[in-house]
Amino acid sequence: MRTFLSNCAARLALALLVSLGAATLVHAQGRRGPGGPPPPAEAAAPVDFTGYWRSVVQDEDWVYRMVTPRPGDYAGVPLKPAGMQVMDAWDPAKDTAAGEQCKSYGAPAIMRVPEHLHITWQDDQTLKMETDAGEQTRLFHFVPSMADEHGPRTWQGYSVAQWQLQSQGGRFFGGGKPAWAALKVTTTDLKAGYLRKNGVPYSENARLVEYFDLVQIPPENDGQWWMVLTSVVTDPVYLFTPFVTDDNFQKLSSAEGWEPSACSAMW
Amino acid sequence: MASNQSRFRAAHGAARPMIVRTMTLAVALTLCSAALSVRAQVVTAQEAADLSGSWDSPATNDVLERDEGPFTDDFVGMPLNAAGRALAASYSADMLAEPERVCQLYDQWHYSNSVFNLRIWPVTGGPTGTIQAWKLQPTEDNGGMTIWMDGRSPPSQYADHLRGAFTTGHWKGDMLIAVTTGMKRAPARDNGAFHSDESIMTSTFIPHDDMLTIVYVLHDPVYMTAPYVYSRTYVRSVTRPIATQYPPCIVNFEGTSEGTVPFFPPGKNPLMTQMMEFFHVPEYASAGGADTMYPEFRDRLKAQYLKLYPTFPKKCTQYCTNFRFQQAVGNLPQPVEGPAAKPGRRGAKSGS
Amino acid sequence: MLGMLGVVSARAAEPGNGDLEIQKVRQNFYMIAGDGENIGVQVGHDGVVLVNAGTVAGVPDLLAAVKSISPLPIRYVIDSDADPAVVGGNAAVAAAGKTLFNPPKGPGAEIFARANVIERLAETAGYPTNGWPTDTYIYDFRSFYINDEPIVVTHAPAADSDSFVLFRRSDVVMAGDVLDMTRFPVIDVADGGSIDGEIAALNDLLRIAIPPSPFIYEYNGTYVIPAHGRVSDQWEVVDYRDMVVIIRDTIADMMRRHMTLEQIEAADPTKAYESRFGSTTGPWTTNRFVAAVYHSLQAAKKK
């Protein structure tokens, strides 16, 4: 009997191995392999955002980004009357005198400023993004720290990042290396600032959700890499619906064109 | 004589290998079918993400252009070459009122700069009901887009460029990449910048949570020097299905007589001043060109623009918002809008 | 007189080659491209009707291509104009065909064209007389009814020998030289052509080529076969017509300002279109087109 059972178990195990051997790629979203901590964000990333990038403004609100928008021009922004009052009171000289010339370089606005970006890994769980315009630094934390997450409000706030992992050709479950990913970043703890340089405001209650995607243009193998950013700003104080925008960045092979410039309340 | 017990043992002894084999086979088959059914769920590349549904266009990007139409000389950020600029400068919107053009549809590129909501749905077929294509249709006015997922070849170079053009697609991760060829010559922007019939358009559909970002890229070897890229985000509509209306189109007289071709001779377009008039953007910027797309171009604009900035009215008087948000805010105080629609809007008369 | 104006015949020969492509247009209608001008092929139980016969060199490949579409004999060759790329193969193609008539009018297929085509061919040194049309028309149009289909051959005012050929049931029109998806229209001043005639012909074509309104999402409308390039429809004819009118009016405006031909060429009146339709080499260059427009406007002014 014992022999019978052990033979049976052995054959059963063999059958199990053979049948499951046909399974291929797996979907690793939120799952870890059996036992052990998840790999660090840098190691887990199937896509590479590091390097130098520059904004490409092909329309996409050119007159609100490449030049300072006209006073009182908030076209496209779902601005409440309270926000219009702030906008109408915009005074760049006053902002500069108060040391607030970086108000239009906060996280909800900085990606819309025509600029160069430099993206690197600060450590294996923190992606760092620097801008030459306004000399700002954003940190995307893949492992949020409770101590830092609700610290003092800053222009760049506190950003929590996660990979939205994807597999080639479908969704799977189990372990294994995913084929592709988007980067989702949620930012809070913002200092009140401007969505546009002409004083269109966001409050400190604003929340920013961003999706960074890598796209090849054209899609063939030698196509150049672009980064496409979808941003959603919600602000119960000044916006009556989410402010959704899209921005494109082109990958550069070097730091050419990198020209740090200080914040300006006027340009 | 063998006992019953020994006969039983003998019978079992003979049957045992067969029983074990059968059981093993049964278990293996069960596990195989379970694994295979999982595999079947995942290998169907067409179903990597579900794009189907109704998608609202929040149109918080380029809203004036997309809702009411671009300014007549607004080619900023467009990588136009000399031919593209010459064509754009000659354009009169009265051309749209030619009787032969009244019922012309917009083409596939217009998805990128129109404000219409979208409906997307799969077309299934074959004995296993696989997705053969994805179909896109905005609310109206477009030639539609069918994205073939079955690997079919494009039509011959001698085939007609149909109103629906020809599009094939494949998945990369959760992104659907669609390539459109065989488009007709049509506006790249609604103020006279055209793309040629040799253009190729790539649309990359990127789902994120309840949003869909579409990256539209136009390559036009005839009128542009670089890819022309628009990204647009749509939000899944939870309240209503988007109606894809197909109203019949009857040719009416819209102000341009048969055989007349409205246009502006070189250097004689009186409408090439709106960008300076309303935004203080000089002609070397509004005429477009690849250099107007990059951050470095701001250095060229800065001095002159800042000098002119104080001449803007302290309170915006025209084109400060768009009608969508005026309606939403209702009776609350609004900035005063300008008296008339901009020239260059579809169907509007322009000086010619 | 035309020689004094520096005008030469625009009807330069186009080489044929063996690379033919057959494009199905309708259930019973095909286009053959790659030998001279595009060739139309209507098939049915009566036999084959060809519009254009291609070049002399291309005849064997053309006949093989037609045979691959239909085994029935060629009954008619209809010439849309007198261009060597259209009539070069007349004699050989007709000889390979068989007339519908019994007793036969002649040994092969009928060759039909506008009467002026005979005049042009008679002036062409070395052109064989058995390639001349066996039947012609001198008024505005002539019609046939072959393969259950009305075929209407209409004079296209772009030049004296030009015709449109409309296959009414198939809803296909052969446009000849009036529409060319690869170059500016050939204005054959020697054949009575003019820019105003070209525009009038394009406007006539727009009355034949019907767009798919009111159900613009469902259909494509009339198919238009150009002299070269892909199968087109009313949309392309409008674009082409508008382009030609704009160029004409731009040159006319420059002439009103007393600019010479050289000055006009330097001002580049075709700038918006030459990257798509222009050429600096070959039998029909941008400059030849501009010169033809200039001279025909001058001639019109003098009338």
C-alpha cells in the first residue's frame, strides 16, 4: 500500500510538472515570487526613464507654455470663481519680492514648462528628476517613508511612485520579469502655487497624479524614444473638474542644451 | 485452489498498473486543461487590454483650437517646411464652402485635434470569436478608423485611398500601436496647414486606470520636416454611451459658388496677424517650423515678448476661456468675451 | 507661332516596362498600371473593352495581363487622347482582338477616339495607319452599350483630342491626362490645350465623379482613374482642381504685375505643391508646366 501510494504520488508529481511546464510569461503586478522581499524598484523596472530629455511643444498649449500667458487667460483650465480671483490678483513683482518666484514651478506645473530633464536613480528605490528650468528636483519614492510623506509642504510636494507592470501580449499571474511598464506617480503635500505663470492657481489641497509612458516614434526598432506624460490635477478649492494635460519629451543622447536657469515669476 | 482473498489480490495486482496509469492520466489531463485554459486566457494578444467603451474628451489641452478652431496664423510648434508654410499662408476657410467640399469628412488625423468624444468597440469573428479589429468612431464628421489586428497586408500603392484609410495594429505590453496609411490629403490643423496623401499616422493607445491616452504621430514627407506629435487623454464615460451619429449630409449652398476656389495669393493674406494681435507672438514663431517646438526657442522670443507684455490689457477681454467651462459655472461672473467668432472657423467667411 | 513662343509638344513618349500591376476597381472593372498611362479594362460576356493601349514595347505584357483577367477577346480600344503612352499599342492590341461585328468591319478590335486623334497620329512620323482609330466622334460625346453597361465617351476640353470615358453602371470614369496623381497636368498647347481648358475639364469631371453624399460614411462614390498613379475619387479631383486654379490665378496675378516668365519662375508660384506634383527632370517638369500656364494665359489675353 505504501509503495502503491508513493508510486502514485511520484507519477502525480511528474504529471503536474509536465502540465505546468507549458505555462510561459507571468504577470507580476503586485505579486512576489514565493518567499523573499520584492526586488528594488530600479531592478524591477523593465523600462528605463533615465537620461536627458527635452520638452517638445507641438501646439499643446504653446501660448500658455512657451510664453507667459496673458493676464486673466485661463482657457482650458476648469477654474472656479475663487481661482479667478486669485488669478486676477497676480502680481509677479510681488511674488518675486516675497521670494515666491518659483510658484509656477511646482509639481503640477513644472512638467509643462519647456525645459530639459535629467532623470537618474538617487538610490534603488528613488527616482530623481531634475529640471534645468527653475532648477527643480523631484523625487519619486517607490517605498514611501511615513516620516517624510507628511513633512513640510514644498513646491514639489511628496511623490509616491509605482510601476504599472505589463506583459507582452496579455495579463498573466505568477512570477517572472514583465515586458513593459508605465510609471505612476502620486504627489501631495504641495505648497500652493500656479498652474500657469499668469497666476492661475492651485491650492495646497491639490493632488497630482501622473502617468509616464515610453513610446517609440516611429514604432519601428530605430524609432526615437519619447516620454509621454499624462497629468491629472484635482483641487477642490480652485478647480471644479480635474485638469488633464498631456506633455511630450524627446530622449537626448547627451546633456547638450542643458541650461539651468533660476525661477522667474515673469518668464 | 486459490482463496477468494488471493483471487482478489491477484485481480487487483493485475489491475493496479492500469488503475494507476488511468488515475495519473486523468489528473494530468485535468491539470493540463486547467493550465491550458489559463494559457488560452493570456496568449490572445488582441485582448491585452480592453479599450472598448465610451471615452469622454475633457479637452483641457488646446481647448480653444479644438473647440472653436485655431487662429488663422497659428502654426506654432508645427514642423512645417517651406511648402507647408506656403500652402497654409494661401488658405482661405471659404474653401470649405465649395459645393464639392461641403460633405467632405475629416480624416483620421483629425482625431488628434478634434474635441469629439470617442467610442471604441471590438469586431469579433471567426469560429472562436477572436477580435479581428478595433473600431473607433467619434461623435461625427470623421472617416472612422478600423484597426485590423489580423496581420492583413496594406492595399496596393494603386488602390484608392478610402475615407476610412487603412490601419493595422499590434500590442506592446498594454499599449495598442496602430499604423494608418492610405489617408487622403486633409487638414493637419483646421487653419490651412495640410498633410499630404503620403502621410503615415501612428496612434498609440495607452490605458491608465479609467483613462486612455492616445499618442498621435504624423509623418509627412511632403509638408513636414519632423514627426508631428499630439497626445490626448480621454476619460471613460460612466454616465452614458457615446452616440456615434451618422447624419446624412446634403450639399447646400454655403456661400462659395461652384467652380470658385477661394485662396490668398502669396503675401496677400490679411489674416496672418492674429497671433501677434492677441498673443504678441511674432510671425517668425507663428509661421511654424521645427525650431518653434523646443525650449531653446524661448530665448529668441524673450526680449521682444517681455517688452510687449505690459501692453496686454490687465483683464483679459477675448479668448480667455472657452464655452465649456462657461456653461459649467453657470450664472457666476465671467470675463467678458469678444463679440465674434474667429475667422478661419469652419464655414465662417473670411476675407478673400 | 507656337514655335516662336518656345512651346514644344508636351506629348513626350513614356517608356513601357514589364512591371505591370493589376488593380481591381469594381466587380467587372480593372486598372492596369505600369505601362505608359493607366489602362482601364472592362470585362463581361461581350468581351473586353480597353481604355488606352499603352506603349508599343508594353504590348506583350499588356495582352498577358488582360488575358489573366478575362479569356474573352478584346472588342474595343478607346483612346483617351493622342499621347504615345496611350496610342502606342493601338495597332498590336487591336490586332490581337476581335471585332464584335459580323461580318467584321475589320480583322481586329475597334479603335475608337475623338476625331482629332487621327489628325495627331497622321502628323506623327512613322505611326502605323493600322493604329489609327477605326471609328471617331466629333460632337460632345458618343455612347455604347457593352457588357450590360452604358459607356459614355465625352470630350474633355483640356485639349482637342482628349476624352473622358465613363462606365456608368460600374461608376468608373477614365480621366486621361486631365487628372494625374504624379505630376502637374500636361497642358498640350500644340494640341489646342490651355490652362483654362484644363480647369474646365476638371470641372466637367467633377460633375461626372459623384461623391458619396448623403451617406458619406458608407460609400466612396465614383472611382476616377487618372493618367498615372492610384485609383482616385471625387475628393482627389477637387484637390487637384483647386491646386490648378490656385496656380493659374497666382500666375495671372503675377502677370498683371507685369512680371516676366523668368521672374514668375523665380517667384515659385507652385511652391505649395511642387514637392508633391512637381519635377525637375523628365518629360514634364515644373518649369514646363509654369511656362505652359503662362503662354496659354497670354494667348487667352490676346483673343
